[in-house]
Amino acid sequence: MQRSVFRAAMHAAVGLLTATSALFAPLTHAQTSSQPAPQAQQLTQAAPGVDPSFSAYSLAERCLQKGDNVAQGQCVGAIRGIIHGYQYAVLFLGQRAALPANETQRVSLCLRDAPVASIISEFIADTRGIDAETLKRTPAEVAVLGSVHLHHPCN
């Protein structure tokens, strides 16, 4: 049961990340190039593979290294960066796109008074129920956001 809920939350996170990247892509291109990009080329390019150094598996392994201060700092920094980036993306989408009613609240993170340590513990607990090979193919951002959405939904 928890595994299917976690996967559903991961799919919701993927949806917002996809929408956000689609919205940011033209803006990024406009800032870096004065020539318009061909639409056909953008549509036919495959999504990049998961960076194995920043997969859900590698992040969970890093977060499990409780005695290593460097690993713990990287873990906390990664989790905070993912959450802050996502929150800014939701804010940006809410300001720039016409979203259906309550859509912003549905994809928002409700983390009032949630310590980073508890978010990390929840993430690690959620990854324990998933096959290691699946975690290696899952972007860390997707797994972290799926876990957060699972444990901290906005009501």
C-alpha cells in the first residue's frame, strides 16, 4: 500500500517537474541565444538519463552515512535544494501559467515546522521499500518530492 502511494506521489512530482522544465526551457533558451530553436528538434530529443551520482539510490546511501559529516552535509544540502527549487517552481508556475482551480495547492509542499531531519528520515524509510535497481534509475529529485508529497500533503 505504501509503495503504491509513494509511486503515485513520485508521478505527481514528475508531472510538475516536466511542466516546469517545459516552461523554463524557452526562457533559458531566450536568455542564452538570440536565434529561435527549432521546435521539431526540441520534440524529438530524448530526456537525459538519470545521473547515477544523483539518483534516489545514491542520495539515500549518502543520507544513511550518519557518521560522515561531509556525507550528511551533502544530504541535507541536496534535500533542501530540491525542496527550495520545487517551491520556487510552483510559485513561478502559479504566477506565469493559468492553472486550474486548486492546482497550485495540490502540487505545493506543506512543510510548516517540518525539520529537515524528519524529511530525510521519511525519505530513507520510503526508499527501503523500493528495489535498488529502480532507485538507481529514479532521479533523486523525483524520489524526494514524492516522499514529501506522501508525508506532507496540503489539505
